Amino acid sequence: MTAKIMDGAAVAQQIKQRVAARVAELAAQNFKPGLAVVIVGADPASQVYVGSKVKTCEALGLYSEKHALPEATTTEQLLALIAELNQRDEIDGILVQSPLPAQINARQIYEAIDPAKDVDGFHPVNVGLLTQGQDTLVSCTPAGIIELLDHYQIPLAGANAVVIGRSDIVGKPMAMLLLHRHATVTICHSRTRDLPEVTRRADIVVAAIGRKAMITGEYIKEGAVVVDVGMNSASTEKEVRTIFSDEEIPKRLEIIGKRGSTLVGDVEPRSVIERASYFTPVPGGVGPLTIAMLMQNTLKAAEQRRG
């Protein structure tokens, strides 16, 4: 068996087209959903992510603004900006790019965002509503994975699903979304005993543990669906030859030659692709869905706030 590749970029494009069509309808009523993106410091990866979010807003017809604050910003200064954005009616969504500098109390910042504008789905109110199975703003990556599984008509009701990773951003909300779709869900983590034994029972495996190519074929039962959330890097030829298939190796070595490293997920594609029925690549799998769902959340927040 060779797994079918799930094309996250194509599904993300469909979501964005749906959002753009609805935004155009709202524009005819003189109403444009608005997103404020806040970035503190000059982390290069964060700069790229924020730039991509702002550019996507423009492409889909949403209003967006970027607030770039210096590295030395205090918790109090950032809270003051959040309070201002909470009050502004033209702002429907507020996103504070992580990671934040060490001197800032991140939890305090995320809890200060108006839950109705919390397009990241991090606020305790939205997390609580998700736990209860109520309609709310949900963390973008897990919400995007559900869209992907639905697109490929992966049956969720009654399926055994294993989520590897228990983060507040991916692991926990992912487990809740699967549970609400009537899957039987197991959450695993770094202290799970005999992890391969647990994952081999799963019809669906979502890997979000943050360890490069950790999940190999021995973790996967024949015919399972494997979703790779990991974003790691490989920089040596030895790593590339261990992790990737023969046909993928030349392309990856070329990328390392140009950029110094290539993206790798938490799953080792070389062995997993031979056992899984469906598989998400890195890049091009889950990544593109996150920004698409951010746009969808901003639209949803705008519509809910304005009835």
C-alpha cells in the first residue's frame, strides 16, 4: 500500500474562495470584516507568518492592520493595545503572534482579548465552549484538520483516533473536535508508555509532538490515516536519506543547498507512506490550512458580533 497524499494547499484554497465570496457579499452591504495582527520583536519566522496573514487578508478582501511593537515591550504596554483593539468596532479579530518575548506574560495577554474577537481560539471562554461542544471560535490548526478530513471523506464517527501531543494550541482542541464527531480519542504525550503499541490501534493518527520524524512505520497500522502537524528542520544529507523516499531525496537536498535546511514533520514519510492509506506532507499539508481557517474565523467573528 502507498498512501494517498492529502493536499492541504488545495483544501485551503477552497476555504479561502468560500471566505472571499462571503466577504464580497458583505462588502455590498458596506461591511468589511477586520483583523488586527500584533507582533512583538523581530523573530524572523514570526515576521514571515504575520506578513502572510496580512497579505491573505488583502487577497480575500478583509480589512487588516499590523501592529509591530519593539522587543522591549512590557506586558502592561501590550495589554493597553489589546484594550484599545477590543474597543474598536471595525476590528472583528485580534491575533497576537507567538512566541512573545520572555518578559511578557503570554497567558495574561491571551486572556485579555475579547472572546468574541479571539480568532486564535485560545481564550478560556472559547476553550470552555469547545469542551461543551458549542459553536465557538476554535484554534485554527485543529479546525483546519477537520476540514481536511471531511474533504477526503475520512469517516470519523466510531473511528479510533490517537492525538500525539497535548498542547493547548493543537493537541487538546484536536481531541475535542474529534470527540464531538464521535471518534474514540486517545491523547498521547512524551510520557506515554509504549507509544507505538497505542498508535498501532488507531484508524487516525494526528502527530503534533514537535519531534523530527519521530513517528515511523512501526507506529502505524496498515491503512491508517496519518496527519502530520510537525514543523521541524533537517539540514544534513544523512537525515534526508533516512527520512525521505528515494524520489524525494534530490529535491530536498537541492532545498538544503539553497536555504541550509528543509522542512520535516513529526512523521517519517519514507516508512509511513508504505503503511498509511492517507498522509499529509510537510510542507503542503496542514500548514496552509491554518491561515485559511484564520480567515474563516475572522469572518465568523465579524458575523457573530454583528448578528
